[in-house]
Amino acid sequence: MNRSAERGSVSIEVAVLAPAFIALMVLAGVVGRTAVAAEAIDAATHDAARAASISRDSVTARQAALKAIQDQLDWRGLACANDLEPELTARVGGSPTPFDDAFTSGIGADATVTVTLVCLVSFRDISLDVLPGMPGERQIEAAFTSPLDRYRGRE
């Protein structure tokens, strides 16, 4: 075989494989960012539910939950593309109840608080036109439930 016939074959191989390699790197970035964000959101809801459940009243519980969420997300370096508005719900005796009512339930009552958080994770800084149809963001949701102390006085 003549060497002059193979001249430029490496350049063609690189030109063909480079977009695939770049697409693979972008995909790895998206998957990695999604995994890190899911872990951060999960930890934030856990901390928020725990902070709310050890509070003595609903106003303090809301403030403690919001602070716990922000602290956890700041520590992990996650910035959601949406406004963080956690949903705070409660159950007393297994039945859904307004959040405020969980903190006025009687001593000995089984009461829980649940924090649900939705975060839009943006991929706009790592997306390329190499991957057509790739979403610019992904919604991640997590929830955690924590019991209120049955034998501690409330409000």
C-alpha cells in the first residue's frame, strides 16, 4: 500500500470522533451535575424537616426550615434556577393537617412535618449544540418527613 494514499487519515478520524468525544464530555457533565444536585436537595430537605420538627412553634419551624435549606445548598455550592419555596405540610394522628395545627396538637399525639423542595438545575453553561434536544434544565424534587416529639410541650 502506498503511504501517500493514507496521508490525512488521522485528520479525518479526529474530525469524525471529536464531536462524539465532546458530546460524551457534555453528557458526563449533565449527569454529574444532576447527581450532585439530587444529593444536595435530599440533604437540604432532611435538614429542614429536622430543624422544623425540633421547633416549638410553627413560625420558628418555618424560619428554621428555610435557614437549614439555604445553609445546606450554600455549603454544597448549589444555586437553583428557581426561587426556593419549600412546601411545609403536616400530619397529626396519620391525617393531613395544616402545618400550624401540628404544633398545637396535644401532648402524646403522633405528629409529623414534611418538607418538600423543588429545584431547577440549569445546564445552560455546559450545553452545546452538539447534543440536539438536550434540556437546558432539569427539575429535581425531594421530600423528607420528621416526627415531632410526642411528649414535649408545644406552643
